[in-house]
Amino acid sequence: DGRYFDQNGTTMVTVQNTELPPLQPSLLMYDDDPEHVTADGVLFRGTVTDAQPVRLYYYHDDTDDPRQLVVVLQNPNDAPASVQLTDASAGPNMDVMTVGQSLSKRFLAAKSAQESVVVDLPQNQPYLVTNLTMTSRQLIAGTADVRILSGGPVQVTVLAVTPGVDPQTLLSGPVLPGDGHRRTGVFSIAGIGNDRLT
């Protein structure tokens, strides 16, 4: 149709492998309220400090209008920050079990291989961790472990955004009201899930 043409080329990418200790979050940022997204805006906002790595878990489904689920890291400080990030997401899909199984498989595979990226965050330049579109009755879930390596603190925000709207215009807005489930908050998970059998 004249809009595309075949092209061959080479792209050079520089990859630096950095050895870091295992990322073990001590806080859980849990985001599932409102579960059903009906409007654009902030679904969750939390702060990551250098003292406590976090695990963000988010789960939302869409009502009628198409929306993007966007996860953003932002450095509000004068000095640059650097973070270690391991993340996975699943969906969009209408089947809750499929999304949950896919997310668990992807995230645990990355964690067991200690796969992560180091992201440099200049002041007030948002870094998009996730940007997925869901339509009516579809859902998206995701998990991200975040540890500050230098600088900080760093803000993590989960947004619902209508396609075509710039997510940055919603970052400083208020958190949308919940739907009554109260499945949201920040919780200590230090030592959770560790037990011994003699």
C-alpha cells in the first residue's frame, strides 16, 4: 500500500553485565483496589527507599472503555537515582486463572535466574515499566521487584490511561477512589515464606 518498504540494517546494542546480590524485597506494595477500572487516573502510588526494597503487585480489570495499564518509576530528587528492577506482567485476558498462572511462571523464572535490569533515573523523567492495553472485561496483573542502588527515594505509580492520553499528565493527580474491597496498601514481607522442616 506504499506505507512500508523492506529494509536491512544492523543495530548496535551495548550490554553491560553487573553482578549484584539477590534482590530480596522487604515490603509488598499491593494494588487491587479499585479492581474494576472505570476512569483514568492513579490507581496506586508508593515510595521506594534505599533502606527497603519493594515488591509491587498489581491486578486490575477493565469495564467498558479500552484503557492502558501503565506502571511508572519516577525520581523526584535533584540528584540522579539508579534502581535494580525485575518485573513480569500477564494479560490482557478475560481468564483470571490464565493471567495468574502466566504471571507466576514468568516472574519466578526471572527471579530464579536472577534476571534484572539497572535503570538510571534522571530527575522527573518517568521510566515506563509496563504499558499494556486492555479492553472490556479483560484484566492485567504484574509483579515488579525494585531496589535502589544509588540516590532515591523513587516513586512508583500505577495508572489507568485512555489510549492516546499522555500518562505524564496524570502522574501528579490524586489516587482514584477504591471500590470497597480495601485490597491495597504497603505490607512487611520480611521473612515471609521461609520455614524449616526437621
